[in-house]
Amino acid sequence: MVKLRLQRTGTKHDPHYRIVAADSRAPRDGKFVDIVGHYHPAQIKEQTTFNKEKILTWLKNGAQPTGTVLNLFKNAGIWAEYKTTLKK
């Protein structure tokens, strides 16, 4: 199963994360299939960048987001957009 999850990058005490599509059996920082965004929580205003087209494609193909990634998608409005495309 493919999951949309966070992959840690950055240095000690300054984490940066990639949002990646990866096999659920792969290690957290191991191989991934595709990079769909970035997340930097340590800044005053959390920075997130997404590639909406890639994310919606992965979700439509059955990829499951992890809890944290799902919350990021909900805050950005991507999850609501995905749910409306399902109803059509």
C-alpha cells in the first residue's frame, strides 16, 4: 500500500520534512516513489508547499495519508477538494 507521509530532512533541532508517496513497508527515511510537498514546522509561521495535482492523483489512485499529513491537507483545503471530486 502506498502512503503519503513525512520524510525527515534537515539538521538536529531544525527539522524539515518532505511529504512523499512511499510504500508503507519502507523505512521512514528510506526509498520513496514521489515527492509531493515540503513542510517546515520550526518557523514562526509554518511553511508548507504542496503540488496539488500530484497529491490529488495519488489520493485518487488509493494512497492513504498518515495522520499528520491528513491534518496538513485539511488545513490547506486539499482534503475538502479531494472529497468534492469523489462525489462527482
